[in-house]
Amino acid sequence: MIKILRYSLTIPLFLYWVGCSPSGGGEAGATVLSDDSLMTLIQYQTFRYFWEGAEPNSGMARERYHVDGIYPQDDKNVVASGGSGFGIMAILVGIERGFITRDQGLRRLEKIVGFLEKAERFRGLYSHWI
């Protein structure tokens, strides 16, 4: 199961990374990574995005994450339920790959569940933005 989750996060991000690469490949002095090193790098960066960029009160993924901390639309504390699903998968991968301990992952998952227990629902469903 963890292996499936690991690859489900990695493949789309790898394709995005390759598509956004400024070089056509083969550039002199370019760093060549092994498949495993590339996989680890992509997984680690994805994990960090969801881990460090999580909204502090809920532990969930923000709708918009501004690295500079400036939120012109005052939406710093708006979380997205869909994006948070990816964040939960990233936590599982982070535990499996040793980026965080199981205890750290469990604490974050408990924070998310605790927040969702109190969140408003509409006919039992959460809205996309909370």
C-alpha cells in the first residue's frame, strides 16, 4: 500500500518537473541523479511542501501557500479538503522514507482528524474550502 502511495505522488510530480526543466538535457556540468536519488528528492520536496506549508491550526493543506508569507487575499487560514488528501499521502510517504518519525506523523494525522471532527459539514460532506 505504501509503495502505491509513494508512486502515486511521485509520477505526476516527476512529469511536472521534467516538463518545467529549463534545459533540453545534456547540458555541460548538469548533475545526473540516479533513479533512486531522483525519486527521493521529488518525494522529499513534495513532503516538505505539505508538511511545512500546512495551516497550523488544522495541519491540513492550505488552499494557497505563499512562501513569502504575504497573503493579499487574506486567505492564509483557508484549507482545501482535496489538497489535504495529497498532504495525508505525503505524510505516509514521509514516515515510510524516514523524513519524519511515526510519532510525528501520527500527531499530525490526529490534529487533522481532530479539526475535521469539529468542522462544519453539509449533509455529512465537507466543503472543498474550510
